[in-house]
Amino acid sequence: MSYESNIAATAHFFAGEDKILSYEVFSADGVTMEDVTSFQMEWSLRKTIPGKDPFRVQGEIIFTKSTTDVTVIGAYNSSRGTNTQRVLVPIYDIDTENMTGGRYVCSLKRMNAGLEAVLSHGIVEVLIATVR
């Protein structure tokens, strides 16, 4: 099941900063945690098109993080309260330093052949600071 995970302006996602995004992954019931230890995953960021639904029409891809970039940490447990497993996606300053502020859309996808599925999706509000 895809979990909506937005990064609002209040999260202070500035272009030209290093960030580590952390994701929990749920099974199809939306409650039980999914063990992602063996998943091949990809995370991508795209520009939205003003006036269009960001999950139906999207602009160009800005950058992608492949399975070699995405890491899994922590111990899996089916119960969210005791599950410490997280999917970490590193965003480096060079990934975003040339971006303009505004609204983008991101997604984390399982890439295993025959099991491809969007695990998380959301809106990213990118801010611009006076210093990059």
C-alpha cells in the first residue's frame, strides 16, 4: 500500500542542503509493517505542473536515487509500535542546489521484477534560502 508522506514548507526542505529522508513501509492493510529487507527500491523527484493534479500529470524528472543509494536500517517487526525498520534516502546538496523553489512530487517504489509497487508518495515543498 502506498503511504502518503508529504514534505511541507514547515519541514524546511531547502534547495542545496543535505537531507536524509526516512520512510516506514506498510503492507496492503495499511496497518501491518512490511519487511523491506530484500526490496530493490528507487526514489524519484519530479516537478509538478501548476494547475494540474500532481499525481496525474507531472513535469520533468529532477533526480532519482537507485537501489544502491537507498538503505534499510533497523529491526523489522510487524507491529508499528516496535518496528524500527526504516528506508533511508540520502539527498545531497548537489542534488538540489540548482532547483527552483516550489512544489515537486516524490515517490518511493519497489523495483523487484513482478512485484513493482509504489510504497510511498507525496508533495515536496522546496524552499530557497539566501545562501546556497
